Amino acid sequence: MPDEFGLINRYFSACGAAGNDTLLGVGDDCALLAPPAGEVLAVTTDTLLAGVHFPLDSPARLIAQRALAVNLSDMAAMGATPRWFQLALTLPDADQDWLAEFSAGLNAMACEFNCVLVGGDTTCGPLTISITLMGSVPPDKALTRSGAKPGDIIYVSGSLGDGAGGLAAIEGRLSAGSEDARYLEGRFWQPQPRISEGLEIRAFASAAIDISDGLLADLGHIAEASQVGALLEVNKLPLSQALQRAVDSEQGRTWALTGGDDYELCFTVPADGAAHCQRLIDEGLLMATPIGQIVDEPGVRCVDERGQTVDVECSGYKHF
Ligand code: ADP
Ligand code: MG
């Protein structure tokens, strides 16, 4: 059994793809990193706790991929390019098979999204994975939550509700065909960080957020930060074929609005950028759907196809 340093060396000294912007990675007291000239650092941290954010006894490879994916999703929502990450790992024991699987999953995800593990901390205790991801963005290009204006169109990338459907499938609460269940479980475990979409839309979007706690809650954050409101057309919510087959439309809509774990982007586009955005969508360069409009009146209001207000149990995941 290797000691702590042997363990770090074996499993965490070569995760991802180091570019020449990494002057010094794992192994010293600090990493030395060189962001591109003219760009600022974008930094985000997310922690996953076993039994809270994923079921106990989940496969190590999937835990690793999800831990990095949720951080990448924050980077995408900022319109930033991911570059480096740190890993604070709390382990109940030094299980070599588990560590090998975990580091393989982490390496695969890091290579796919061009970032590299440059340091961290390793401690003993209940399984907890905390990742701090660093990237860079030109300061005037960063997408914040606070830039939405009345009249802007609201878009969402990909499809919604799959994360909640996937967790339900994993926990045995969903009776779906095996192929649909597999698809939904994959959407929970391997959310697709919308990095390229974030880089694409930063040219014309006015605000963005990634959907981790449910669309209503997260769009609510844009509305609050921008001091505006939102009108959401619930019949326009994009639902995957698999989710539509697995649950009735009421459940699908509820999961799309309030289920967490989708890691899609919700963003707003001023009227003068909407044509450009629509062209990208039509050309298949951007997978996104217009779902409503920013308005003056505060709050998020849902309407049906006739413009009638729809009441939705507005929750979103609450940690406390
Ligand atoms: P220090 O005692 O100086 O804080 P540590 O003993 O915690 O250093 O870590 C030694 C080196 O290993 C450091 O470069 C640290 O960043 C790195 N490291 C520790 N744990 C991890 C981990 N889980 N993943 C990646 N690097 C790690
Ligand atoms: Mg330390």
C-alpha cells in the first residue's frame, strides 16, 4: 500500500492535458499558472458528498466525471475556457481499485475538456469530492447573471428534466424502457458541460446561468440579479424523447421546471442578437430553444399556450 504521497503520485500526478500555461503542476507547495495575456481568471468550486449528491456505492469513474462536469458547467455559464483544476478528496480508505477507477474517469473528462489537475489535498473521512476549476475569459466577454434586460429572449440549451428522470431511474422510482432508462441515467451521471456553447453565445448573450437546481430557481437568479422578471412559456420547454416516453407530460414539465441536475445553460439574448442566435440554431451549431421573454415585472411567471398563468410548485433543490 503506497503512502499518501505515493498515492497522489500514482493516481493524481497526470490527470488531463497540461498545456504550456501550466508552469508547475502537482507536487510542490503551490501550482504556478499563467493565464493568457488580456484574460482574467474564472474560478469555481463544487463539492459532491456521497449519499447527498450521488447514491452511496456509485461507480468511482462516474463520480469523478460528474464532479468535474458540474464545475465545467459553471465555467460554461460564464463563457470561460477551462484550464486547470484542484481536487480536495476525502476518502474513507485508500481502496486502490476505487482510486484507479476514479482517476481514470477524471483523466478522461479532463482530457475531453482540455484541462489539467494541478494540485489538491487528500484527507481521510466520509467520501467527499471537492473540485476547484480555474479558467480564463476576456473580462468584457464574461457572461454574468446580471445583464438581462426587458425584451430579451430567454433560451435554454439541450433538454430539461433528464437529470431528475435519471436520478429517479437510478433510484428505482421510474418505470421506463431499458434504453430510455439508460439514456436518462447517462444524463444524470454524465451531464454534458456546454463549454463550446458558452464560448459561442458570449458574443451576443446578455446573461447566463447553468441549471443545477431547476430552471425556475436558476432563471429566478438571473431575474433577481438583473432586477427584472421572466415570462416562461411552459409548452415550449424542450423535453427529450426518452423523458416524454418515460413519464406523463405533467411530470415531465415539473421535472423540467424544478428538477435539478440538468446542467444545461439558460441564457438571455437582446432582440438585436436573436436573429444571429436563431441562425446558429438553424445551422445546427447551437442546440437551444427559445422559451420565453424577460419582462419588467419581477418574478418568474409561467404561462400556457393561451397566455394563462400556470401555477407550479416552485422549489428547486435547497441544501438546508
Ligand atoms: P502540503 O502539505 O504542502 O499542503 P500536500 O501534502 O497536501 O502538500 O500535497 C502534496 C502535493 O500533492 C501538493 O502539490 C498538492 O497540491 C498535491 N495533492 C494533494 N492531494 C492531491 C489530490 N487529491 N489531487 C491532486 N493533487 C494533490
Ligand atoms: Mg495540504
